[in-house]
Amino acid sequence: MTTRDVLLSIQDLHVWFELRRFGFGHAGYVKAVDGVTFDLHYGETIAIVGESGCGKTSLMKTILGINKPTRGKVIFDNKDISAFHAEDLRLYRSKIGYVQQDPFGALAPFMNIQRILEEPLIINGIKDPAERERRVRKVMEEVRLSPPDDFLHKYPHMLSGGQQQRVVIARAIILEPQLVVADEPVSMLDASVRVEILKLLRGLQEKYKLAVIYITHDLSTVRYFSERVFVMYAGNVVEKAPVNSIVHNPKHPYTQALMDATSDPDADNALKYRELPAGEPPSLVNPPSGCRFHPRCPQRIENLCDVEEPQDLQADDHLVACWLYK
């Protein structure tokens, strides 16, 4: 693919948050995102996976224009978003839909569903009430909240968790964005509802040729939703690969550990003892030298993994930041 096919380009992105001692003196930085690079093509779906605290949410907020990069660039449709002024940023955000993790917390409790879905239309200058209602009804049909009259005048607390998440998805796509960022969109839902919501998102993505960034810690769901997977650990991307390759043949020891920790519906496999890496993810204030996974890695190479930070190395159709593939 050429650069013309790239919708979003993340280039050596660093997002650091300053720490202050007693509110005054500088006390270091939290290196939440520390050198992430990838491209997202028009109409493509990717997954960003990793443990809590690995930098997924900080990366997502930077893509949404909430966090400012410390270093590096976020290029959207060949434009650097760090150069945007207020009006440019508003137009940029109208091209990105955001599906939050907690649907109940994401919906204003004092607004009914019609008002919640009208809000982005009002903010973006659609003044005709009849046009707003037409678009609200259309998007409700798209997310299978039908007939709309049964839901328009209800409030969020009157809906089930799955229905609330459908409203969140409807709000994310009502402006017909080019990109949807879905932050753990099914983690707060019952298992029986998760597949329905993922199928809904996938159907909308295919129908409207949306690019989607699916952020999750659960590798068991990415095979049903994504084309490529990016595995994050301690602010870095440690492995990039097509979804089938990473599910069936993970290369990086951390990705292998994530797959081993994934629940398996096969009872025989579930009963097998799986030795997972001991310890906790490192501090992002003072990350370890060399490979950040080396203190927990059962395959580490002494005097290499703990000294020199690995670059992306080719292993089949994977890019792996691991010295085992030198």
C-alpha cells in the first residue's frame, strides 16, 4: 500500500506525564507511551492489546486529541494534528467516533436517548430539527434499537447494558466518521451480549468501510474483529502481526504469556497447568534498561536483553521487538 492508503500514521510517538513533588519540584515523568510507530489504512481494523497500565488508553487519548504528544507525530489524512487550532480540532474529532468502555458512565443520566444522539449533531452545526430526528432514527435502526419510538424518550438507566452500549455506538457513528476508536467496548457487558456487540461493530465497519482501532486486554476476542494486532507492554509495541498469525503462532514471550492467560472453552486445555511469567509490569516512571519485559521473561539472554533495547526484527510475517529473533 502507498502513503495515500494510510488514514492514520503514528510516528515515534512519546507521551510523557510530568510528576511533581508536593506540587512544585520536578520528580520525573510517567512514560505512558514511549516510542510507538504504526500505520492504519482506510477501512482497516486493528487491535491494540496488553495488560492494564501498558499505555493503551494514553495512546488512544492522544489519537483523539485529548493528550498532546511529548515527541513524535499523529498524522491523520496527511495532516499533523499537533498543528490544529480549536476549529481544526473540532472538525478532526467529528471524523473520529469514540466507543467508551463503560456505557452507563458514558451517557448523561439527565438526557433522554434522543437528546444524547442529537448532541453531536447540534455541536457540529446541524440546525434543522427534522434533519436531526431523521439521522437519529436512522442510526438507531443501524444499531438495532428498533423501533426507535420505543427508545427515544427513555433515559439510560431504563436500558440494559447491551442497549446502553448500542446507544454509545450510535453516538459514535452518527456523524459518519472515518475512524472509530473502541476502548474495551465489551468488557463491562455480560458474556452473552459481547458477541452481539462485536458482530454489530464488525457489520457497521464493513458496511461503511470504517477504520477501527479496537483496544482490549482480551486476546480471545481479537480473532473475531481485527485484521492486524499490535501488542503493547510498558509503553512500547513489542509485536505486530496479522491476527491469525499472532493467535496461532505468537512470537514474543510476552504475547505467548498473554495467549496462555486467555480463557479456553476446551475443558481439557483449561485444566492444563500453564506457567505464566511471575511479577508485575514495570514502573513507567523508571522502566528497566534493555527490553522492558526482561525481568519477567523466562527466555531472557543475560548481558543482552537486560542491557540493549531490541529493535523490530522480522520473524515470518511478524515484527517482534525481541533479541531471540536476531
